[in-house]
Amino acid sequence: MSEKLSGYLIMGVSVAVLLVVVVLYNFVTPQQPSFDILIFPKVNAILNSLVSLCLLSGLYFIKKKDIKNHKRAMMTAFVLSSIFLILYVIYHSFGQETKYQGEGLMRNVYFFILITHIILAGGVLPFILFTFYRALNKDFTRHKKIARITYPIWLYVAVTGVLVYLMLYV
């Protein structure tokens, strides 16, 4: 597949995923699920924790020039993030929303974390896909260049996802 076609495909998938999330979150009438939907936030926090650990171990392995384990860690982070995204879409398709109950300074901290998390989560997918595309095509010079941008954003999104969960539910 050509670089140009791959770019269009990556951007198309990224926009489609973002649109699905926006539509489900804003325009779908909530349905009553036939199962306990409240397990999803906990599962997603666990997934985000595991993604964070995979990303950190991926960085460790690449610093040690252990390409094989770096690749495993990053592929695992990608798979876990994909599962997270599927569960996130399912959860929000049922119209579930939790309001933050804190007050004062912690409320401001919560909303800062939440807003930056949402903005960066909405924008990081194409970076992740381009980073993976370049690695899989052995374009390591360009992979390394984009990974320097993708990695901290992806890690921030994963860590702040856990923080949002903790601030809402714990």
C-alpha cells in the first residue's frame, strides 16, 4: 500500500472513530442494558493502567536496544488500547455518565485533567496509527521522529484516564 493511501486510510479511521464516539456520547438515546454496565469504568481503568505499564516498559526496552521486547510491549499497549476503545464506545452507547462530586481546588484539578485527557485522547489516534505504520514498514527514522510526539501524549492519556476514574469512583 502506498504511503499516500495509507495516510488517507489512517486519517479516515481516526475521523470515523472520533465521530462514532461523539455521536454515541451526544446523540444516542440511552438504553437500559441487560447487564451491569457499571463494571466498564473499572475495567477501562485497569486497561489504562496496563497500557501505561506497557508504554513505560516499551520505553525501557528501546533504551536498552531490546527491539524484540519493545515491539511486544508496544503491540500489547496497542491491543489493550483498542479493547479500551471498544469498551468505552459500548459503555457510552448506553448513555452512562458520572458527575464529579468534589468541590473547591480539586474540582478545578479534576476538570483540567478531564479536559486535557479528552482533547489529547481525541487527537492521539492518528499519531499512534502513523507511528505503528512506520514501524511495521521498517521506516525507523520516521518512526522514531513521530514516536517522540506520540509516546508522551499516549502515556498522558492512559495515566489521566486512570486518574479520572480514581477521582470519580474512589
